[in-house]
Amino acid sequence: MVSYAADLSWTLGLRELIDRYGAMKATPRGGERRRGQEFNGLIADTLRHWGADDVEANIRGMDGRDEIDVAFRLGGIRYLLEAKWEAKPISDEPVGKLAGRLRSRLGGPRGILLSMSGFTRHAAPAAERGDQPSVLLADRSHFEAMLSGLVSPDVLLQELERHLAARGGVSASLTDLMLHHDPPPSMASIHDGAPVNDVAGGITARAVMVGEAGWPECDSLNASMVSDSLLISTPDGIVDLAIGTGSSRWALPMAGCHGATLATSDGSLLTISSFAAIRWTGKGIDILGGALTGNATLLVGPDGAMWAFQNTGENHNSEVSLIQLGDSLGTQTSHAIEFPAWNAAWLEDKRFYLAADGYSAVVDLARSNQVPQESWQISPQAGPRSIVVSGPSTVLTFARAQGVNVSLVQISTKTGSTGQLLQVHANRALGMTRGRNGRLYLLADQRGNERFPRPVLLEVLGVT
């Protein structure tokens, strides 16, 4: 699978495919037949983008007796794909037609029936008929997982075939393929944690939890909206950590997660996994956006809408953008930002705070996406990724300071004035959030010279 630090040209190619998909979703009544032909081409181009071989679309059979929508090869296996984008679920008839076409082809290719509207209860039994099924059933979620960049076609098909070989059947939900069952890491409570000494007046801070063995790298800390717990993003999934006890469970046991996790009042979670922005409802995965690479994270914007920030280059020489996400894949709107930011946070109206190496700035998308250099403000920290907005013109940033230290800084976005609230000896600042109890929590890595992460949770009082 392609790393989510993929180059900009690959990202832009994926974005163009998503835009084509969005246009197809808006096809007016009467244009369904033309959309079907265009959809075959989109599937073929998506497979080519991921590196599939021998991809062809709209193939006429010998003497024009039948048509194959898309043919391709992955991992040395030939596939014939029949695509259906109709208003109602597909029944058993297309399954039988595709099975017949497979039998008329030399070499025993495998079949995939992709239905954007799902299937009736008759489809799976028809596909399972015979000594060995030859047709796999896939739905909109499987296609959008590939198109968004959540998972590559080769990995998706490998997981689907592995799942079905063990359990039988001809279909499996995207959720069943993406979730794992490994135990989550946990933390131990520090009941008499030593206070942090280097703090400003009126503020107290102390370590309250420390990670036990087995923690992977962490890159964000957010608060749950339905319980007094914290959400920690790791490459293995989203950990739900109980404040006070250190007990943990998986809020989302799915690999590839990175960036902030946003919790909603209905219990849903929004996060980025690989290239895709997703919503996890506890029952299934909804894909909201894609082609998100490099340093990408989610944030809440105007009117409670979901936005994504991304920087597509490690050295910040490529594209920085703020992307407003819609309710489904293909409806996102991107705003290119001319400022080399590490992260962003929404202030008010269409004003966003941008944090960079040694500098910060504010962009007002209602006016322009440009940030004149004379409006840049000097920041005392390097690469701040953790931002909490405490007012329309005040933010808190938690990031690396001088030496092996991390600091919490309060910044006025109007005047550019800064004040250090505390400093902690740590390798990295991992995340910051306000809990439902109103307290501020910081997550830092205090591994020292050790190889593996040692996350430490700090509780801070007195910060408004």
C-alpha cells in the first residue's frame, strides 16, 4: 500500500478521481446510462492509480455476445468486474450473468459484482451456488474505500478473500475487513504525581497517568463527548482512556489512524485513517473525504462543519490547504493556503489560526486564502501541532521548546503577544485537549533515551 506521505502528484491524481465521482453523484435524472459508462472508466482509472495491471474498461466479448465493465489483474490474479449503479438493490440476475461470463473465459478469472445500491437477500445465495463460488459481492463502501485512499485495492481484495476463505460466503462488510481484535494499550494512574514546577502564577499541573508497556506512537489527544474519558490517536486505532483509572478500550480498533479525533454528541467519532476522513458510528464506517496526505488532521469549523487541515510535504514546500468536508465522499471543498503551517484551528466566522515553525498567522477565508508575510507573528515554539482555542483571539499551543523540553504557551492572535504557562521535560508534545470537566490535559512522550514511547498524561488547572 502507498504510504500516506505519498508525493503531491499522486495525491492530486486521487483528488481528481474523487472530483469525478462527486460529479457523477450529481447526475440528473435521465443521465444514468451515460453515468454507467463513465463509472466504468472511473473504476478503471482508480485501479490504475493504485498500480493494478492490464486494466481495461467496457470490453466487448467475442462476436459482441457480452460486455465486461472492467477487467484487471492484481497479485497475479485476473478479475472481471461488473458495476451497477441503480436506484434499488441488485437481485440474483446479474450474479448469474457474471458467473456465465466467467465460465466462457479461459484461465479461470474471478468475478466481482459491484453494486452502489447494495443487494437483495437473493444475491448472495445465487453467488454461493455451485462447488466453489467465483463471484464476490462488493458495495459502495468497498469502492469508496479504494477511491478515498482508505485502503488499496490489493489489500482490500486480500482481506476480503482471507475473510471469506475462513468464514465462507461471498461478501463481507467494509467494517468487518478493517477492524482488528488486538488488545488496546493502557495506562497506570499516578495517585501522588509530582507537580510540575516551572509554571506561571495561578496555574498548577501534575502528572496523573503513565503509559504501560506496549504503547505505539501517539499523535493526538481529544476529549470524548459522551463520557469522562480521553481519546488518543495511534497507528493501531483510537484508544478510549478513562480519566482517573487508566483503564482503556478501543474506541475504534482500525489501523492507519492519525491526526485529531473529533467526538460528537451522538457518540460518533471522526478521524483520518490512511488517506481518508471517516466517521465511525460504532456500527459502520462512513467515508467523508479522501486524498488527505502528509500532515493531515481534522477540526471543527464554522456552523459545526467538519474541516481537514493538510500539508502534503514533510519540508512544507508543497501544498497547504483547509478542506471543508461534506456528508459523503466527493463533496469536499479545498482552499489552498499560502502559509507553511503545521496545523490550524478555527477561531470565528471564517478565520482560522495557522501554526508554523517559529511563526503563526490568521487567515480569513471570507476575504482571501493568502497570508501576507507582514502579518506573520513570531512564536516561541517549534512545529506546534496541538492547539486549543480559548477565545476568538486567544489560543493555547503545546509544542517543543528549547532543549529536551515541551511548553504550553498562550498566544493573542490580535497582538501576537505570548506567555509561557508551563514547561515540562519531555521528548515530544503529543496532544492537548479540554475534558468534559473543563480541565486541560496534556499528553507528552517522556521516553528519554529509551526506544519505545512512554506517554505521560498531565492535568492542568487554572488555565481559562
